[in-house]
Amino acid sequence: MRNFDKAWDLFKEIKQVDSSLLTLKSMSIVLAKYTKFRSFDDTLEVFDKMEKEIFVDKVFGVDEFNVLLRAFSTQKQMMEARAVFRKMYSRFSANTQTLNILLLGFKESGNVTAVELFYHEMVRRGFKPNVVTYNIRIDAYCKKGCFGDGLRLKEEMERLNYLPTLETMTTLIHGACVARNVFGARGLFDEISLRRLNPDAGAYNALISSSFRVGDVKSAMGLMDEMDEKSIGHDNVTYHTMFMGLKRWSGNESVYRLYERMVESNFVPKARTVVMLMKFFCENQRADLGLDLWRYMLEKGCCLHGHAVDVLLTGLCCVGKVEAAYECSIQVLERGRPLTEVGFGVMEKFLMQTGKTDELRKLDQMMKRLQNVLPPSRGQAIGLPASTTVK
């Protein structure tokens, strides 16, 4: 809720109750929010206060320094991260993890040149890279479509006796996928076993994505079946990649069949996959499947993302299933989740059109009760415009 004063009071309270409960994770949570919502100076100030007022029994060293750097790097604030590094480098004994945290930040910002410049600067300072360092550099090149440069770094690793890991090979398969080099991707995948490594879901997902890049639906489906044969569980990336690929290359029925397969396996998809499926169902006049997905997720103890709810309510109302949409709205509110302004607007429109003013009044009252107990949230529009009040 960005109530930093209360967060700090809680820090002090925990220190008095049991200081051992305050860990690097505790520090990371607070610093991450400061870097996201407060100024650079505020973040450094709270780091200093943590050392002097909270973690008083602990001598701050490289681990705490790395937590601070990771907070800036995660927010892609690399100018700030570099400034902190140069300002505090002489005080803390930075290590290879420090190097990798900063490299990862530069990589996530999408600046390959900055990754390489910083890498060589750190090597000149005497830092010794490791396998993680090379994996970050390889990933930076692969994400930019520079597959050849990624392979060059793999060869450099081997010359220095750093054996490529499963992560290295998976990253390169993704790089081949971005470069639309399906043969290169397959060759790298086969190389995993030759290196006496065991491919996991990540490696299979990378190869499935590569197959869909060239429209090879048969190979992608075969890889999914192969995962089953080897008892390698499908994860959310597997399903999301398959759904997106089938939508593009294979038509609606194949998506419906994969959805049935997912439900039969009791797999619970994550928010982005749910939103994508809900849009697909409703845009193709299959709001019934959208409602089925809603009920399935509720059975699994999940209340859908606000956007997915909006899509479902709109889809149901547009095919005349206003009563079903109303029941979904009630279920959302009963779980302590407000409808978005869009969702409430849809229900208001269709309930008024069908003369269901009592139902609309109930929704309005439930929304207002939630307003009284829920804190304001950036992601949810819980305030109702005056025009929605039903008398």
C-alpha cells in the first residue's frame, strides 16, 4: 500500500520481538519498494537506517550490498545501480555475485553494449567470471537475435573449462528460436543428452517455441507428448506457448482440445494464460467455455484476474447470459474482490436493459461495503461513479 512509515514501524517492532526474524529477504522487500516508488536518495537513506537502527547486531558486508544493488537492477535503474556500486565499492568486498547482479540488470534493460562494456570493466577490476556470468551474456545476445554471438560465447566458455549447463543450452535454444533457426535449435536440444544432462520443461518449451516459429504444429505436439512419456510435467510456459501456437497455426478446435487436456490433467494456468483463453473463447462465441474456465478456476481456489472477469462478463452478456454473468459478479464480490469500473459498467448496462434493478442494487451495495474495508489499490477501480447508484 506504499505506507512506508508503517512498514518501518513494523521493522522496529519485529526487531524488539525477535531480531532473528529480520533477514536479507526482509531487507530486499523494503528496498525493492523504495527503488520503485521513492527517490534514489530515499533508498540510500533507508539502507543506512537499516544498518544503524535495525540490523544493529550485524556488520553489513557484501551480501547486504548485493541486496541493495539487486533492488536497483530489478527496476532496471542501471545508472543508479552503477552509481551505488562506484560510491560503495571501496567499503564492501564485492564478489562475482555482485558482478552478475549488475550484468543481469543491464541485460534486462536490453542493452547488449552496456552488458559487454560493464563485463570488461569488471574483468579489468580483477573480477573472475563464472558460468552464471557467461549465461547472462549469452542470454543478452540471444534475446537480440545475435545467435552467432551466443554460440561464440559458448565456445569461449569451453576453452576456459567452464562447462555449459542445462541453462546455457536452453538459452541458446531460445536464441535459435528468435533467429528462426529450427535446425540449430534441434541440434542444441540433442546436444543436451550428449553432454549427459537431462532436458527439463524449460528446454522442451524452448524447442516447442522454435517449432511454432516455423509453423511446425506436428513437431510441437510431438514434443508435448514426449514430455508426458518422460514424466516431465507441463508448466504454464508449455501450455501458454502451445495455446498461442495453435491459435496461430492450427485453428479453434485444436485449442479447445488442448484446453480439455489441460483441465483433465488438473493443471491450473497462470493469469496471462487465463486472460488469453478467456479472450479467445469469448471472441469466438464460446462464452460457455469461458464460463467453464471460470468454474474450473474457482474449484481450484483461484479468483480470476480483473481483466479476465471483464472479458467473461462482457462475453456472457453479449450472448444473452446475463443471469450467469450476474452470478459470476456475485462470486467475485463474495471473495472480497471488487469489480473493475469496466466490469461493473457492463453489468449495470445489461441488468438495466433486462429490468433486473434488484440485482443491480445488490451489486452496488456489495461494492460499497468493499469500499469501506479495502485500501485504495492502483490496479483496481473500486470507486463507483455517481451515475451507477440505483435508487
